[in-house]
Amino acid sequence: MNIRTFWRPLLISCALLCSAPQGYSAEIEDEITGFTHDSTITRVGHAFTQALSSYRNLHFTADNEYNLTVFERPSARWGSLIWVNLDDREVYRRFLPPGKIDVSQEAQNAAQHIHQQAQQQKLQRLFMDTFDLDQDEF
């Protein structure tokens, strides 16, 4: 078998897959939003993240244009320190003692607080003077 005949179909298919469709601009890309990324370690952290995510998806479907990352630092003495980042900014932090708190209720309260913070950040960005800055430089 000739090497050219072997590689030709592969190169043609790669060229078809890698080429952009007509009317597509590389500058305009749709951003995927509404995700809650779980970077927790313990069962309490996973339960908190799952409850937070399900509450967000159920109650904030129209204004859910932001992604969250949930972090955790477990402690044998104090429980788990949970914090949530929105656009690399911390918007929620709380210790969750093991067995002494309703995790789903705390996640609902956190989701409401985080949603208010996200709406405030969105409003602040609208009124911020950034004519000489890029989107991620403020």
C-alpha cells in the first residue's frame, strides 16, 4: 500500500472536521454557563454541591448565566470549610460541622446568596468604565 493512499482519506477527513463552517467567526463563541464544578473531597462536600446545583437549576433557570466552583478543606475537629468561587472570586464561605447542620437547607441559603452576588457583579460590570481594558483585566 502506498503511503499517499493511506494518509489521503485521513487528511481529507481531518481537513473537513477542522475547518470552520461558513458564517462562523472565531471571535464570537458561545459560552457554556450554568455549571457547578465539584472540587470537594468528603461526602458532606459532595452533598452540599449536589444540593446547591439542583437548587440553582430548579429555581434560577432564567438568570443562571454563571459558573460556580465549590471547594472544600476538611478538618477532623471543625468539620468542612466550604467556599464557592464565582469568576475566580469567593462569594460564599462557611464551616459545615459534621452531623449538626442540614446540608440541603444550607445549600439553598447559599444558592440564594450566591445568586444575589452574581446579579450584583453583573450590574457592577455594566456600570464599570472599562473602555481601555479587556474583559478579564478589571
